[in-house]
Amino acid sequence: MRLRVALEEEIGILTEISRRSFDAAAAAAGHEPDGPEGYEEESWYRMIDKSDALYVLEDEDRIIGGAVLFPNPRELFVNRFFVVPERARDTRVLLELIEDCFPNKSMIEIDVPEWNRSIVRLLEENGYLDCGTIDGDICFEKIRDDSLRRMVEKREKLRLSSFDGRIVRITLENGETAEGECFFDSATYNEAELGIWEEALSIGDTCYFVSDIARVDIIGK
């Protein structure tokens, strides 16, 4: 089996496989027909195909599945991946091929509906971490870089977002401290503004990144 970028003439086939795959998964979970945005709409897949994000899974020249993948310089976001229902066991192979196609990505992110327990189990068995639930979807991450893994572990420990708008004392790893009203800056925001993909707290004009913070204490409302 191999994973490759989809051709325009294959979009109709992929749309039908997507519809069948997600509807079958929902039925198996005792859920009403459901799937990610546009999972049964050829127009949606045609729109995605323009950005070369649509992939097909082939087995001896037969299309048996697909995926929508959005890589950036640091990470890969897997919007969805699916196989024909009669080849459901090959979902694991598809996931492995997706990872193999992007060996230099430090992190892979996948959002999965809570009801899709078979995919949830698959991700957990393959080293993906449950990072919380948003609008009924479990957000999974797989860290493949040791330094990034340490940063993410620290992020989960400190949970900087919980201090947004609070008056705090920030203690840095070097022992220095800073006090005042702080504001949370997401990793995405900092990457866009500063070129650094890391969460932080800002006090005044100073930004304190999670990798430099030892602890945060609330000292006022």
C-alpha cells in the first residue's frame, strides 16, 4: 500500500469512500450518521484538493482510502483519514503511512469525535496523547521531538492559560521573579508575532516563555 497526493479525477471516488467510512463508523458506535465537515460533499473535497492537502491510499492501484493533511514547518495536522469499511483493519496501516510521509514533523495533531472509540483506541495504542476535548472532539497529539516533548510536558504541568488576567508572581528557572497582571499568549500567537512556537505569559512588555518558567503563583485578583 502507498499514500500519495490525489488526482482531480479521483475526488468523486474519495468522497464516496469518505461517506461510507464515516457513516459505518458512526453506525458501529450506535451514533447517527456523522463525520467531519464536508465528509460527504464532493464540493468540499474539490476545494481542499486545490491546496494539495488531499491524499489517497492505494493498494495495487485500487483506491481504498484517503486523508486530508495540513503540514506546516513544525507540525502536521491530520484533518481526517478514512478507509473503505470492508478494509477497516487497514486504518492502522494508513496512520503509519501518514507518519512515514512526514518524518521531520515534530508533532502530529488529530481531532477525533468522542463517539469514534475505535479510532480513539488506535491513536492511544500508537502513542498519541489526549490533550482535552473541544466541541465533542478529543484533541490528540503525538510528540516526536525530545525537546518539544519536554516543553509540552511542562506546558501541561503549568497550564499557563489558567493565569490569564490574574495578578501573579512568575518564578523563572534561574531564580528570578516577576510580579504583576499577566496575559496568556498561545504558541500560535507567539509563532506569528515572534517566530517562537511556545506558550508564554506577558507582564507589561516582557514575555516569559513556558520553557523558562519554574512556577506561577497567584498573588492577587
